[in-house]
Amino acid sequence: MRILLVEDDEMLGGALRDHVAAEGHAVDWVRRIDDAGHAHVTVAYDLILLDLSLPDGRGLDFLKRLRRRGDTTPVMILTAMDQLSMRIDGLNAGADDYLVKPFDLSELMARLGAVARRYAGNPNPLVTIGPLDIDQANRTASIEGRRLDLTAREWAILERLAQRPGMLVSRPQLEDALYAFGAEIESNAVEVYVSRLRKKLGVSLIQTARGLGYRLATE
């Protein structure tokens, strides 16, 4: 996924960025609400990780502005504020989940995946497409019971395609799943990883619509 991390604590922000990126997601890390707003109008994010106390304002106000505009991007609040009233305010403002610091990184990843699956329209972490079985919770895939050895970027491509089986996913959408904001994008990166995936999945499972994008074949 392409994730926007809004966190002003240098140590925590760096740890979160590195851990989430190591799981195969593209992470853009900003430290201020103004920067979050600029990034959000530039990139179509799959999910926002949002601190509530930021140098230039309250994360809750940023969230309320998103929802007033009709923006449905999933938002998970990450905060040290553990009062019940704050959790209620956050959820009522439109947050999809609320995690109190300090938290375990494995719990964060599990919650992040659950929120993303709900928004993709399939809360079930298990996806079966022909001979291909995908476990989004455990980030594994297998063909007819044979587990596949996928790199983080191969998984990122497969996960994005699996969110919309049978539907076209454009090259820019796949690039968003691979690269954080400001990263240098290799011109043929998507083609390279799709080619590697085809060698592991079989050539017929990923179809190409020339000039439009790629899809996971459902038949």
C-alpha cells in the first residue's frame, strides 16, 4: 500500500517508517499537518497513520477536514492520549482505528491490514483466484498448496492486484505501491516485478492490457 505517516517524533517516526516499509509498503513520512495536507492532495494514499499532537495543530482537526470534504481515505490514529473521551472523539471524527502508544509493531501491522481490507471491500484476509491462494494477514501466497517465495516488492504488486481481482490496475497505481514520495522511480520497475511474478505464478494469471495496466485473471 501507499501510506502517509504523520508523526513529529523523530525516533518513533523513523522506526514506524522503516518497519512498515520493510513489510513491502511505500511510506511517505511528514511531521506537520501542513505537509500532510500538501502530500495528500498530491498522492492517492491507501491509508493514513495520524498522530494527534503535531507542531502546527491537532491531527483531529486534519481528520475532520478530510471527512467534511468527503474524503474516505482510511485513517488510523496513533497517539499517547489514552483517555476514553479522546478515543471516542477520534472515532466519531471519522477515524477507522485508534492505537495508543506505546504499541507493538506487529499489532499495528495487523490492524493496518484489517482496515485496508475493509476499504477494499473484502474483510476476509484469504483470497483465492483460481489455483492462487493469498493470505493477506500473513502476507503469503501459494499455488495449489505450494508456497511462493516472494520479495517485498513482488508482494506489493501482487497485493495491489489482489485487491481488485479481474479489474485493471494502472501502471501508476502499481508504482504508488512500490515507491515512497520522493523516491527515484525506475522506468521499467513495474514491468520487471510483474515479469518476476509471472515466473512464480504462471504466465496466465497476470494479464496485460497494453497501455492500460494489469489484472489478475479470475477465469
